[in-house]
Amino acid sequence: MARAAVPGGLSARRAWRDATLVERRPETDSAVTLVLDVDGWPGHLPGQHVDVRLTAPDGYTATRSYSVSAPEHGDRVELTIQRVPDGEVSTFLADGLAVGDAVRLRGPVGGWFVWRPGQAGPVLLVAGGSGIVPLMAMLRARVAGSPPFRLVYSVREPDDVIYRDELAAIAATDDVEVRLVHTRRAPEGAARPAGRLQGTDLLTATGWDGGDPPTCYVCGPTGFVESAADLLVGLGHAADRIRTERFGPSGP
């Protein structure tokens, strides 16, 4: 499959811009969505990420990359940040950045791990923990008549589900199949007991009736992504139809 075109020219995407926080939305005890107004934003595709730079009064700077969590909407960019233990940038963004505060932002970055409206063929999304963030941008970018989407989302416990209410609403439409996999504690009455992602979780969720094979997007911690990709290959998915984005050393 050809790589999707990336919005904005190279110089535009490399430029640092002032971004002002205009809204905060709590998602879980450790995750928050930040809505930023970015003057002159060149646009982005679902699945891309941005670089965020913080500068201290003494001139010390720190830069981290975060996936965009919503489709392009003018100059607005949404990022969902999960607080990382001892993480200086994620902790400040999650707890300290207030509406009206400014940061520096650069992007969008990435041209392979993307989905765009109009892309042909069904889509399987496999998320581990905060790996749901770029996949949520893809779900939110869907429009009527889009190819079938399926989401398998692995979390440790029920309280760790990011976008809980929105995912429940999406699942209730029967338009997208959403399957939650709890690895440490499942909710009371759950049909699936707690345990790590298995091939059967993916097999059930990828049971399309004929047609083209899905493009698979897998995002999460490194260990989770490697395990999920191996499961997909073992189930017969072609390796060139599996796109991965990873971070950190271990999975949920």
C-alpha cells in the first residue's frame, strides 16, 4: 500500500510554533486530554505525532513526542498525555499546564503509521494502554461509508480504559466492534477472564466475511507491540499489512 501524503511541507513541519492550552479533559486518574490552539498549524493525519518542548526559566529545555488524539480541526491539536512515573514532561503537562499556558510544538511527524478517510480496505486496531491514543484519532476520523473497523484494546484494569465513555458509545452503534482485554483484573461479570492478549482475542475480532484483508495498526509499549504483531502473523496476516508504533520497555 502506498504511503499517505503528509500535510504541510517539510519546512512547515520542522518549524516550532507557539501552542496555547484552551481546554483540559480528564480521561483516567493518570491521563488527560489537552486541547491546544496552534497558530498556523499545517494540518495532520490520524496516527501522526508531534514534538512538545518545555523551557524552564533558567533556559533548560525538554522535548517529548506525543501522538495526536483527534483528526485535523483547523488550528486545534488534541494530545492525550498519560503521566509517567518520574516523567518530568508528562507530569508537568498532565498536572501543571493550565488553560492559557503556552508550550512550543513541532510537527506533524510520521508518514507510515497513518490512516486517512478514503483509504481502501477494512482496518484492525490493536492498542495496549496509552497506545489507544493515535488509534482513537483514526476512529474519530471515520465517516459514514468508511470500511469496517475493529478495535482490540488491552488494559490492566477497567479504570485504565482511556476514552471509556466514547468507546462505549462507538460500540453501541454497531458500526465498530470494540473488544476490551483486561490483563490483571476484569470487571465483574466479564465473559473473558483477566489475562494477556491471546490469538483468540484477535481471531474473533478479525472475522471479516470475505473481501480484502485488513490493514492492522498496533500501538503500545514495545513488549506488547512485538507480542501482538507475532500473534497477527501467526493468524495469517501478511507482515506488510501490519503497521506498528511502540514506546517504552514493556506492556500492560
